[in-house]
Amino acid sequence: MMRFKIAVFFCSIIVTACARKNEQKNQVQPAKPNTIDIVAMLDTVWQTEQVPIRKRDSAFQEYGDESDEYKKYQAIYKKNHSVNEQKIAEILKDGWPSMEEIGEQGNITICNVLQHSSPETRLKYLPLMRQATKNKRLSPWLLARTEDRIATDRGELQIYGGQIKYYPETNTFDVWPIVDPENVDKRRAEIGLEPMAQYLKNRRFPLEWNLENQIKRTVAFESENTKNQ
């Protein structure tokens, strides 16, 4: 009789455990935090930021910056960018996301929005970008591009040659003057960037890399800055 009771007791435990296990299986498991939502959000940010920029730049090439077509896409871009900047601020408020969460394209999207923001905004996020690069969350070339942009904001020579400027006096685009242009390709290679000639050739609106000319432009830039000090 005692053996029977013990057997019934153990059966009861097993049945209860199985029931609990099945109950847990049937419960809806909580979703992993926001990874998909962040990726989807960043995809939307990329499209709404880049599409009007491409159309605006095409309109500029074809009709000029006084055309209705150019102004239309510039207005769309500005409106979208204001919203996108708020979305990026929300993503970054708790730190830089990991590569596993957003991937390289997510980082490119975030950095593009910051590139298009005010100089004050770029400076605000620069320490976070530097830390993210140290933590392997951000590729060095994206940080380098921001460092170059901040240099141009300050009217200083850029380091890696990523910033292109429109010069209205000649109605042309050209590279913002670079520190030690003879060695810029070496510096670029150290952070995984292609040589300047290839970079400029592959742009949406290609340019030609002329080292001799860039050396002269750097000298002229430094001379002008010295004169104005």
C-alpha cells in the first residue's frame, strides 16, 4: 500500500511538471528588445534622407540651385532631416548600438544623419563616436569622415580627404584642402579607405584626383589662414 502511495505521489509530480512545461510552451515569449524595430526605423531614415538628396543633387546638375525642381527636393530633404535627427537622438540616448543590433548599414545611416546636422550636433556626438570606435561598434572610416567634417566646420585642414566643397567662384566641386596631401592615401589605408583617386572616381558626381594641384591648394589655404590670424 505504501509503495502504491509513493508511486502515485511521483506520478503526480511528473504530471504537474509536464503540465507546467506545456503551459510555458504555450505562453507567448516576449520579443527580443527592439532589434527589428531599430533596423526598420533606420531603413526608413536612410530612404527619407537619401532619396531627396539624390533628386536634389540631380536637379542641381541639370537645372541649377535656383530652379523650382532643386528647391522642391531641398525642402523635402530639410523636412525629413528634422524628423530623422530626432529619431537618431532617440536611438543614441542610451549609447551607441552594437553591430549585432544594427549592422554596418545602420551605422552608415546614423553617421549620415549626423553629417547633415549642425556643427554643434556633430561635436555633441563626437565623444560617443570615438568610444564606439574603441568598442568595435563603429568602423574607423565613419569616425574619420566626421573628424574631417568637423575640421571643415572650424575652417581647418581635413585629415582624410572625405569632404568635398562647392566653390561658387569657379562653379565646381573640389576636395576641401588636406593636411600633408602627399601622405593622405597612407592615412586612408590605415583605416580601411580606398586611395583618393578611386574614392573621387566612384562618387555620384566623379572628380579627378590631382596631387600636385592639391598640394598647391593646401599651401594657399595655410597661407590665407596665417594672413587672417
